[in-house]
Amino acid sequence: MSDKRMSRWYFGGLASCGAACCTHPLDLIKVHLQTQQKGKMGMVSMAMQVVKNDGALALYNGLSASLCRQMSYSLTRFAIYETVRDMLSSSNQGPMPFYQKVLLGAFGGFTGGFIGTPADMVNMSLSLSLSLSYKHAVDGLFRVFREEGVRKLFSGATMASSRGALVTVGQLACYDQAKQLVLSSGFMGDNILTHFLSSFIAGGCATFLCQPLDVMKTRLMNSKGEYSGVIHCLRVTAKEGPMAFYKGLVPAGIRLIPHTVLTFIFLEQLKNNFGIVIIS
């Protein structure tokens, strides 16, 4: 008999929070780059400007909202994906086909993206210092609900849900498939090096898949009435040229790939040390 450990439903949220604490400054810089109007500043110059204007701690503006988002958005998508995957894998006595992983990842990501929209919207505001009167993420959520209503909390929900579906396919489905291929090769075992390689591949896939929607989602969430809807935002962005959809691509990759790597390394460690033991 051999012991196999299965992830608990909330491990994805905890792992994502740990990764967010490490990569939050990169996420904040990415948001600043995507919302700048002239698009002439790079990642390093933007970081220097933030530190010069507001101090080094400004790189952690909105951290509470980021953690709140991970415990809503990421916890939901990981819980759906891993619970259903483990259930189907057990009943089928083998790994799921890749197309099923893609469909499951899209569903889990879409659901998580919708649920996480309020925290994401507050995260944008705190990161850009648009609402300095917010004490923290929970205060921001209650303030927006009380002053602007539920509709404002879900501003940009369509883009957030679509982006959640794409990034979850890139991260979870591609991670599972990459890990499966690496292990089946026989050259590497189920260890931290395999987790690093698989998550690095998954982070790259997620970056390319979601970047255009990520740019549009950021614009919609920070809109002050200049966009009438998703289609209008798409047309305005398209007029700026194809590269407008990939504004901030480098910092997005620099942020998303390490975030993905750290998330899965933390997740695998949580599973190996505190997961549900299955005796086979």
C-alpha cells in the first residue's frame, strides 16, 4: 500500500495568498502601466516613480484587497477545479483528458472571476490610490456598496469572469497537463523541480492567453464613463493599434509567472504536508 495525499478545497486560496504577498509590487506596477495614457514609461521607471512620489510602502498599496481577492477568486476556482478533477479521476481510475481539464478550468475560472470582481475592483482603486479614505479592503467593499450600490461592486464583471476563465485554463489545466507529461517521461519524479518546471510553463501559457482581456478589464474597472460597454472599450483600444492589447505584457509576465510558480509550489507543499491521505 502507498499513501497519496489529495488537496483540501481551500488550499488553493491559501497558496494564492502566499504568492500574492510575494508578487504584489509587480501586480501594482502592472496596473499602473496598463492605465497610463501615453504608454511611454517602462516597468523600472514606473516603479521608481511610485516610490519617489509615495514611498517604498506604496508598492504594497491594496495588499489587503489583493488577499481578499485571492480568498474569493482563487479559492473558488481552485476549489471547483480540484474537487471535480479529483472526483472524476478517482471514478475513471486515471487522469482526465486535456480537453476536460480545459473545460473544467474555464468553468471554475469564470465562476471565480465573477465572485472575485468586487474585491478586484477595490484592489484596483487601492493600488492606484484612487480611494485613500478606504481603511482596508473590507472597508472599501462596504463603502462602495453603501455609496454606489451593488452594480458598482460588479463593474467589469464580464471581463473579470472571461479573464478568470482564460487564466485558469492557462494555470490549472496547463499545470496539470505539463506535470503529467513531465512525470510520464520518467526523467523526473514528483518533486519541487517538477513543480517549478510545470508551473513555469503554466504561467507562460496564462500570460499569453489573458493579457488582451486583462488590459480591457483594467480599463473598464477604472472607467469614469468614457466607455459605454465592452464592445466600445474594444473599439477604442483597437484604434490605438494591436500592441495596445499587450500594454504591460512584460511586467504582466514577470508578475504572473512567479505568482503561478509560487502558488503551485505552496499548494504542493500544503498538499504533501496537510492534505487528505488516500491509501491505495
